[in-house]
Amino acid sequence: MRKNTVIKTMGAFLLAAALTGCGKTGTEHLDEGYAALSQQDYRGAGEAFSRAVLSGENREEAYRGAGIAYMGRKEYTRAISSFTEALREADIKPGAMETDINYYLATCYYKTGEYDSAIACYDAITDLKPQEKQAYFLRGNMKLYLGDTEGAMADFDSALAVKKNDYSLCLDIYDCMMQHGMGEAGQRYLDTVLTADVKDISDSDKGRLCYYSGEYAQACNYLERARSEGEADAGLIRLLGECYKRQGQYDYAAVVYSGYVDEHGDAQICNLCGLCYVEQGDYEQALSVFLKGQEIKENNSCMQTLRLNELACYEYMGDYQNAAKRLKDYIDDYGSSAVLDKEYAFLTTR
């Protein structure tokens, strides 16, 4: 649960923006590009946004869309080029579109390990929006990657100054510092929650506190109560399922995940559900869940993972013919690598 907190946080902020324009498109090729993004057709989206540039449509928005398409294909260097071009096309006075692009650009720099450049993007955001606590938090995380603990904590404190007694953010900061092996330095953020009046802390945050303390059964109690009271967002469901898994209760975790997927159609949660069945050795059920996840088109940021897990299930089941066929489709869509070529050669000779 501690892994990739910054990506989880970025994703929550950015994902909705990925599939819609920041303003009106009003033009054919831009609309085609956004429609392709909504279907996870990143190649088609990139082509549509390139046509938008050539045909003289909104160039800033077109380059932004192309950058999102490259991100979908994990081509982060090309995405950086597109987002940089988008900012060059911006109006003299920056606004919401430029803030949005800088968030995407920072994510790409994070992915390529260019933390100083990511920090510069967050600088641009906080210069424009001094109350943007998300940018302070993410910039602090980048500074931790550079070993600048003092600078990171200054940013975290700036994020907390935006909203007093933001206990969820305190826990996010502690979690982030734990990932960087700085749990002792981050203890003061955890202490802020531990010393707070218990009535001011939500059940979901109480559950997180118990999780960090290794009290998984008690965490489940708080998180289940939060869920019953309508706090069941994707983050809570992920943590609740993780607490059940930490107790070896993969069947309960699968029930939690599948119930959320049935109601909300969340592809990432669907993938977690499938992995629970893999842990139990029920590969047929896992396969059906991974296939169900691929049917979810809206906000599906883990299509590649779902397809790879589908392949693994076919292989676990000894169905090498279907595994080879689906791997060929995967390579056609996402490109090859030495590892994938070796796997394909193995599957086609079984």
C-alpha cells in the first residue's frame, strides 16, 4: 500500500483531465483525439492530435493531447517534447490549461528520473497558484528523491498551511517519507494525527493509522465502518482489501474489490481483484476478472497490466496457444522488447 503513493496521488488529480479538454475543442481532429483517448487507443489519439496541429486547430490543446497519448504508450521523452511545445503555444498570461500541462510534464520528468525538471514544473504551478497544496506535496516528494529532506519538509509544511488540520494529508506525507526510508523524520506528521482529538479524525484515517501500526484487523473495522457510511472511494477500497490480504484473507479482499467494480467499474480495482484469485490458484476466475477489466474503457489506466496478467493466466492454465495469440496482439499494440520476444518464442514452441 505504501508503494507508489506519489503516482497514486498524481493519478487522482490528473486522470479526469486526461480524457477531456481543459476548454472547448470545437474542432474535428481534437474531438477525434479525445474520443480515442477514452477508448485507450493511444496510437489513434496521437495521430488525431497530429492532424489537429497540421490543420491549424488549437495547437496548445493539440500538443497537450499528443503528450497524453505518448504517456499512454509510456513514451515519456516524446511526451515531454509535446507538452513543452504546448506551453510554447500558450497565451502570455498562463491559466488553468498551463497548470494542467505542467502537472503532466512534471509526471513525465518524474518517470524519466529528471527530478530537478519536475520541481521546476511545480515551481511554475505554485507561482501561479500559491494555494495549490497538491503541487507543494508533489514537489516535496521530488526533493526527497534528490536527498533534500529539509526542502521537502518545507514544501510539506506549505501544503499543510493551505488547510489547517488536514489529517489525510498528514498521513499522505508520512506515507511518502516512509517510502523514502525517512519514517523517523516523518514521525512528526504522524504525531499530528495521533495527538489530534479523536472525534476530528475520520474513520478512514483511523483505519490508515491502524494500518501503519500493523493492526490490520482493527484497520478493517474502521474502514468497513467508513465504507458503510458512504466513504467508499477507490483509495479506501484498495486499503481495505490490502488489510484483508495482510491477514491472508484473499477471499474477503476479492469480495470487497468485486463489489466496488460492479458499482463503479474501476479497472485498477478489477486488476487487484484478479490478483486475489491468482493468489488462491483460481486462474480461470482470475482470467475472467482480468478480461472484465479490459472491458472497462473509461479512466482505464492499467490496460497493459490487465493484458499482461491475462497472458499469465493462460500460461498458468497451460493454454499456450491463446497465450501466444494474445501476446502477439499485445506486441502489435504496445511494441516489442527483448523480454517479450523471448516469451513469444517460448510460447510458440510449446
